[in-house]
Amino acid sequence: MIQYKKLIKSFGTRTILKGIDLHIKAGEIVFILGTSGTGKSVLLKNTVGLMKPDSGEIWIDDENVTDFTEQEFLPVRKKCGMVFQHPALFDSLSIYENIAFGLRKHFSLPESEIKERVEQALSLVNLENVLAKRPGEISYGMQKRVSLARTVVLRPKVLLFDEPTTGLDPVTTNSVNSLIQNLSRKLNTTSMVVSHDMHCALKIADRIVVLDQGQIVEQGTPQELLRSQVPLVRDFLAEARDLL
Amino acid sequence: MSIKTVSANPFSALGHFLIVSFKDIRSFSQLVGATLVQLFAHLPRKKETFQQLYFVANGSLWTIAFCVTFASIVTILESSFHMKIVIQNDSMVPGFASVLILRELGSVVTALLLTSRVGAGMAAEIGSMKVTEQIDALKMLGINPVRFLVVPRLIASTIGCVILSIIANMVCILAAMIVADQFLGYSIGLFLTAMRRFVDFQDIIFASIKAFCFGIVIPLMSCYFGFNCKSGADGVGRATTQSVVFASVAIIVLDFILSYTFSYFY
Ligand SMILES: Nc1ncnc2c1ncn2[C@@H]1O[C@H](COP(=O)(O)OP(=O)(O)OP(=O)(O)O)[C@@H](O)[C@H]1O
Ligand SMILES: [Mg+2]
């Protein structure tokens, strides 16, 4: 489904991604873990062409998208939804318009159906009574959930989540996690989830990939990871065990 | 357009500066190219364009009128003062001041004021959209950020700058007329006669052409620095400062080039 081959990305003289080789299968939920600044967000952005790699290849659905132009990326971006680390809502639009934005752009639906889909998407992230508000009028956690709804409402085949639960309360975190799980089970959505949260990763991931300083230092199923000897992985696990 | 690491070796510092400048010029040209393509490829977004026009024109009108009034008063009083010293009379002052106002003062002061208000606002807005990933979100939803953000600002700023500079010129002339009448002893009638002798219709056209060009420069600089904004609040601050500095410099240089070109037509 998504494949990275020897992906390298630098900014100036700093190499952020140092040869990533990774294959994500259709329907899989893959968690990407790693400390701050290792290049997790950069990896996701390279996938959908928001950044260009220096070398290496990215394949999505048997298509080499590495050198795609902005125009060629349009169908790829329709297929792959991304939830950003920031809520990234459009300040000048209401919550309703923010979520309806992509629907209006990509599908020609009657207004009643748009409204229905928007409300459905909002209820998936436990939000109500915010439709008429502006992003500035709701809390950060609510903005993050709206941003999730804005991406999920388009029902993309692939979902890239950049820290979807950072800054959310435990209750909402759980519901976001089960949302990711449900999308994957019911609609066979492929998910890449960037997260710091080992606890969630162990619960819902099919596979966990640990990045450190631009390289994959460990990957495997949650069970395999629990047996890992890599120091960074053990640190992450210790954190999760404390919580258990 | 910035030197981040100042090298000890002047040649390598110069080399670095040239490389950075070249890259900036290239990506600025790419933005200009993309804007032109989007400008003619689609109808502009009406609502956004009108909102921007309102922001440009209405919000700046009083500041500009206030500032150009004083600039114009200073111009006519100073001209009179110096003419009296050098050629012992200031009979040329009404005509002289009118030409100066129309050819330089009205459009340049308007453009510089717009840069500091509208240009800075646009750069900060787009810069913060960039650092909060809103620009990326637009791209993910299949929206071209140049079409969505740059084109409406370009149209609004160009129209706004032309209208404001015409208003500024009228305010300037009016202020000069009143000062000449009250303090220098030239009646309004005399002033108008002098103006008719000195000022051509083409002066008004050239002033509008200048305003048109300045109106194009301001949003392009703002959007360029906004799009290239580095993350963090200091990134937005930096982008804003740079856009104001570079737009102001560009306006002054462009003013020189245009004045020089127009001088062939007088
Ligand atoms: N546009 C950019 N220009 C220059 N450097 C960048 C850019 N984007 C990211 N970086 C750098 O790349 C590195 C990795 O950034 P990235 O955002 O991918 O980190 P991350 O793993 O997502 O961390 P976090 O968990 O804090 O979000 C950082 O050191 C950052 O400074
Ligand atoms: Mg990140």
C-alpha cells in the first residue's frame, strides 16, 4: 500500500530522515513512535508531497509518487487524508464550513447530505453544538477533534495521523483510538499514526515502528516490541508500564 | 535574502549571500509565475477578494488621508521657504508643489503606508497559516494556496492602492491649496491656474500606473515571506519584518525606475 525505499530528507546540512525503508500493508494500523524532532512529521509530509525527499522512493498503491507534480498529487491526496499535528483549521470559516470544505471541493452533494455527513463526523469525535462557532472560540482539544472530523468525513482509504491524541483528555483519547480502530476494521482504512503514546500503540497497533534520529531502530507487533532490547524502546515501554 | 551564518572568510560569506539571494529570487519568481497563471486560469474568489479590498481600502483610508495631508503641507511650506531664499520669490510654488505631489508624494507615501499596515498584516496572516499547517491543510484538500490566498490579495491590493492613491492625491492637492491660500497668499483661483499650466493629464495617468505597480508588489512580497515563514512566533515576526523591509525597498526602487521611464514622455 505505502512503501518507502531508502528515503532521505535533509534541511540544509541537517539530515533528518536517513534512509527509511518501510512497507505498510492495506488495512494495517501502523504506529510511528519516536522522540521529539526525529522526523516523524517530516515522514508523513513526504508521503503526500507536502515535502519532497532528497533521494529514495515513495510508492502508494503501486505508483511511484516520488516525483509527482502538485497536479499529479491531487488524486493521491484525495485518497490519503492527513490529520496535522496542529489543528490547522481555517480561522475564517465556521466549524461547519471547515468540515464541509473538502466535501464541497471533492463531491457534488446536496446541502442536506453535507449537513448529515458533517454532523455524523462530529459525533464520531464526541462533539456537538459547535457547528456555528469559529475555531478561535473553541478549546485546543476541541479544535484537534474538529480537525480529525474534517479529514475523516472525506472517507479516505489511507489516513495519516500526526499526533491525533496529543493534548486530549483520556476519555477523548480512547474514543479517538477506537475511531481509528473502527475505520480500519469496517472500511479497511490503512492508518499511519504518529504518536508518543506507547500505551495506545500497544493497544491498537498492528505494527509499531520506532524512529530514532531519522532511522528505524525497531519494528514489530506489540508483542514483539515488548521483548525488544533496544534502549529507546525500553524507555518508551517503561513509560507505558508506569501507566498500566 | 538573509545571511544566517556569518563566515569569517569574506569570500565565502559573499558566496553564501549570492547563493541565498539567487535561491530567493528564483522562488520569488516562481511565486509570481504561479500567481499569473492562477490569476488568468480561474475567476477570482469574489467574497474573499471583496473582504480583502475592504481590509486594504477602508481600514487604511483615514491613516493615509491624515499622513498625506501633513506631508503635503510640509512640501508646500518647505518649497516656498527655499524658493524665497534662492530666487527671492515663491510664485512657482503652487505649480511646483502640484507636480511634486502628483508625480511622487501621493502614490509613494500611500504605498509605503499600505506596506506597513496591509503588507505586514498579510505577511503575518499567511505566515501564521503556514506555521499552523493551514497551508498544508489547504493543499491536502486539493486547494491551490496561490489561487486561494494570493490572487484575492493581489487583486484587492492593486485596486485598493490605485483608489487610495487617487484619493491621497486629491487630499494632498486640497491641503496644499488651503495652505497656499491661508499662509502663502495664493488664492484658490491662482493655485488652479498654476496647476493647469504645470500639470498634465498624463501626470495623473502616471501616478495611477505607479500606484498600480506598488499595489502589485506589496501582496507578492507579503505572500512570499509568509509562505516561507519558519516555524514559531519569531518566524512569523521575522517574515512580517522582512516583507515590510523588502516591499518598502522595492517600492522606492520601482519608483525611481518608473519616474525615470516616465521622464521620457514629458
Ligand atoms: N520546513 C522545515 N525546515 C527546516 N527544518 C525543518 C522543517 N521541518 C522540520 N524541520 C526539522 O526537522 C526535524 C524533524 O521535525 P519533525 O517535525 O518531523 O519532528 P517530529 O518527529 O514530528 O517531532 P515532534 O514529536 O516534536 O512533532 C526537526 O529538527 C525540525 O527542526
Ligand atoms: Mg511532529
